[in-house]
Amino acid sequence: MDKPRCRACRGSAGDLVLDLGQQPACDYFPRLDDPGPDPVYPLQMWLCSSCGLAQLLADPTVPEEPKGTEPAALVAQAADAVQRVGLAGLLPEQGVVAEYGSPHGGSWLGLLADRGLVPADRGPADVIVDCFGFMHAADQQRALAERATRVAPGGLLLLQYHALSTIIRQRQWNALRHGHFAYYSTTALVAMLATVGFSPRTAWQFDLYGGTVLLAASRRGEAETGPDDTIRSLLEDDARVGVCAPGAFADLQRDVQAHATALHDWLAGERSAGRKVLGYGAASRAVALLCHAHVDRELLPAVVDASPAKQGLRMPGTDIPVTDPAQLAASRPDAVVLFVPDLLAEVRGSFPEVEAAGGRWVDAEALGSRSLQ
């Protein structure tokens, strides 16, 4: 294998900090009648010693994920974020906004248009928004330069990301997946911004995905003040967690098999007890977990998902079908394993029949330690 080169700084010194082995492409859901076997590819995280960016080491896959349904939690968080940026006085009363969206869907343009900003597909903009889109760029250096170049004089760059400190602290090893090329610490992102002449101004934290950050940056010299206390606090937290130290990822690696074993054993125990279990949320983060746990349709007969584009397909690397939500009422499961914990409030409200029939929702991320009550 060729020597790695950082996707941001082009450095070649670094460490392999997380290795999930050979995994199917987590964004390709085969047809249910496709017997497989599905092709597999290495899934590894590499930490650059020069700039501190944690990144996907290699990705020979081609993104093909069917569009999912935008979770209510993500919609609510977008509205909250826009309100917070507005209250901070960082949104112009009028001007142009451009968005680099995530391929998973969702947009802030409507919310910003309500505040007088006019969307533009190209050219400079007073506000550039990137909500989980930046991480999907294989060439991080080029992608950041493109976004920075489009920020008009005096303009604002808004970047939202799943914090690496969260991933490490909560051992979210299955955040690593094909098509997600970068995993940002505030420390690494601030260094990356400096290379394009930008400085952080402030940031906001959200509970989404266990801990996400929206960072606001502008060109050096354009802001009246430098980084505020929130930025300093995030940098201090990064230092405590050790986001630039390879050793900080050791528990993440150790938790892979422990988590997978806990899921397999729990499902096997439920089946032995004669209890019926379904899954909910055919998310890409569930793919490596199910494959590592060697879960098939004997242990998990189906994964329910609200997205019509995923229904009738199967989970990559397994024979588990993806079905529509009507299955929840028809099957009357004793338990539903939730693969996206942020959906809990939404699914409880949308599918009261699960608990009305005596079933319960179980957090796949926390199996072995707790279920959701």
C-alpha cells in the first residue's frame, strides 16, 4: 500500500488509530433478491501527526446510498442553530447565502431565507453554510479552500461537525464509515482554517449524535474580536481527551468487539426466550455493527425504516431486509433495537403501538449497559 498522505495538510506522518477490518460499503444497500456476497473493503481511521486531522485512510467505494428521511431531531437542531447564530448578531439582515449540504439530506436554506438571505448556487455569498457536508469531501484541502474562497468580504463561514472528542469519549467506533472522509476535532479544524486565512469566532454545541459543534469563522482581521471563551473551552476539552494522541483511541478500538458481542448475545438471548425483536433505522452506522456481530435475519428478522428508498432492500453484508413501518404494528415486537438513538423521541411519538402492545425500544449503542426506558 502507498504511504498515506493527509487529506488536509498532505503530511505523510501519522498513525492507524482504528481498524474495523474488511467491511461492505455502508452506503450501498443491495436489493433484497441480491444474494451476495457483497464486496468488502478496508475501513480504517488514520490520524495525521502534522495537523491532527482524523480521517478515512482509504475508500475505494462509490457512494450510492439511497436517500433517507430527515430525522425530526436534525430538523429541530437546524432551527435551533439558525436562531442561535441570529441571536449572536452574526447573520446579516439581508444578503446572499450558499449551502454545502450533506448527501444524507436536510437544508438550512429555508430557515435562512426566512431571515432575508437569498440562496445562490454559485459565486460569493455573505454566509456559507456547511452542515455535515464537508466530511464527505475526499480532498479536504481543496474542499475547504473552495468554501473559503466563496465567502464574501466581511462574510461568515459556518461549519457543523460531529466532534471527534465525542466519538472518542463515548466510544462511537461505528462513526467510522465509508464516504465519511474526515472526523474533526476543533483543534484540527482551527488549524485547517488558518491555512485558508480564516480564524474561529465562536461556536455552539448541540446534543445531536452525542455531541456536535457549529463553528463560525471569518477571515483574519475582519472580526473585531478573536476566538471567544466557547472556542477556548472546546480546545481545552480536546486537549483533555487527547484528540491528537494515538493512544486516546485505544478504548475505541477495544470497544468494537465488546459492543458487537453484546449485541449478538442479547439478540440470541431474546430469541431463546421466545421474544420477537425488530430493528429500526437502516443507517450506515448500523452496517459495521451488524457485520461485526454476525447478525442475520434469524436473529433480527427485519430493520424498519421510514425511507421508501430503502424499503425492499437489505442491510449491506447481511440478509436482513429493510421493511416499512407497518411491520411494527403487524409484528407486535417485544423489543425494537434503535440504531439511531437521536430518533427515540420521534419514533415513540410516531409509533405508540410498540409500547402500547407491551414492547420496548432498546438503544443499540448502549446494549450491554442499559435499555431506553
